[in-house]
Amino acid sequence: GAEDDTARPKHRVKSKGSDIPLPVEAFDTLLDRYKMAPRLLSNLRDNGYTHPTGVQAHGIPILLQRRDLAAISPTGTGKTLSYLLPIMSSLGAPISSQGDESGSGVRAVVLAPTRELAHQIHNECLKLAVGRKWRVVLFSKATASTLRDKGVRDKVDIIISTPLRLVASIQEGNLDLNNVRHLILDEADRLLDTEFVAQVQEVVAACTYPDVQKAVFSATLPAGVEKLAMGMLRNPIRIVVGLKDT
Ligand code: ADP
Ligand code: MG
């Protein structure tokens, strides 16, 4: 409502693409419009998240409609939740008429340029996962070796990793990403920089599920990097969040 608008930074959001879903003004709108699990929303509230930020208001519906997305939004505007919430909502629902597919292997991968960032994303994910049975793995040398066991691997729902570690396991034949439905590149400007781009492309190529949803998030996306990012996406929507009148 208008009464508490002053407490929040105002963002100007520009969207580009076809059939852009309506933004959500409040998290509760996700209950009716997208049948989001009440538990996910109560986990949000328990963490003090009362209102969606600009990138969340616009980005969450786009991802829930299984569209590809390029989201450019300044640091500190809540990009992490913009992709974690839709991923966890989608994974919680039965994917096909066969019913819930948990147990059929990794279904979401989040790539981040540094271990530190992957760690932060993992923490954010665990907060949302309270009370649900998702298995979220922060990929490391140690987890990579436990995942050599296919029985263990098949029970993992979400992997958060730097590109290098993931590529090593793919190349060793110890990780299959062929059932991944959601692939997120966080801090895409760094992931698509020369240092990482070949590894990122290898991960993208390993995600062979035909309808894999891809999204890139970044505070900035220089023209060359943006071209590379857009080339990876299918019929994407692009949103740009800017601080209003600052
Ligand atoms: P970004 O990735 O855009 O830099 P983060 O996802 O790291 O931003 O979020 C920045 C901070 O804002 C984190 O501490 C996060 O917990 C908090 N945050 C995210 N979304 C909300 C929200 N809707 N309401 C309140 N705090 C939020
Ligand atoms: Mg971030």
C-alpha cells in the first residue's frame, strides 16, 4: 500500500520482450496467481521479507512462467531471492503427470563466480528450504566426491557452484545435468568474462533437458557480455532496474 512506500527504495523497472507477465505487488499475490506453497511465503516472512523489491516483483513472475530472463539490477536489490523463490516453487510442484520428480537427479543449478558468493546463495536457499525436503548442495571438492555415488546424486535437487568445480565433475563423468530444469548465472558479467566463459558454456551444454529454463542476473552487463548472455537464452525477457531519481 501507499502508506509504507517511503520505507522502501523506489525502483524504476524497464522490461523488454514478448508477453511480459504482470509484476507482483506483494508476495501474497503469488499464492493466488501462481499457487505458491504457503510454507515458502511464511519462510520469507520469518526472514523479515515483507515486500518484494523491484527485481523480485518483476523477475519472479517471469521465472514462474518458465520464461528465460536477463535481469540487470544494482547490488543489494535482492537478486538472489528473485531466482531462488521461483526455482523452489517450481521444484515443489509436480513437473509432469507422473507426479513429483524429486529423486530423479539435479533439477536446478546456480553458477556463481566465487566460492564466497556460492556460499551466500546456499545460505539464502537454506532459509527458504526450512520445512521442505529439498536437498541443496554447495558444490565443493568434498561434495563432489560423495556425489560420485549415483544413489546420492539422484537425491540432490539443487546445486550451487562455481563453474570450475562443476566442469571438473562433468568431465570425470561423475555428474549428469541432463535433468536440469533451471540454470541460473549469478553475477553473469563475471561468469561470462574471458576467465570463465568456456567453463560456463560447458555447463550450459551439459544441461541437455530440452525445456531447460535459463536466466542471467547481474548488476551490470557490458554490451559484449550481454550479447553472449542473450545468445544463450531463448525468447528472453530483459529487465533493467534503476534507482529512481537519485
Ligand atoms: P543482490 O544479489 O542484488 O546484490 P542480495 O540478493 O544479496 O542482493 O540481497 C541483498 C540483501 O537484501 C540480503 O541481505 C537479503 O537478505 C536482503 N533482501 C532480499 N530481498 C529482500 C526483501 N524482499 N525484503 C527485505 N530484505 C531483502
Ligand atoms: Mg547477488
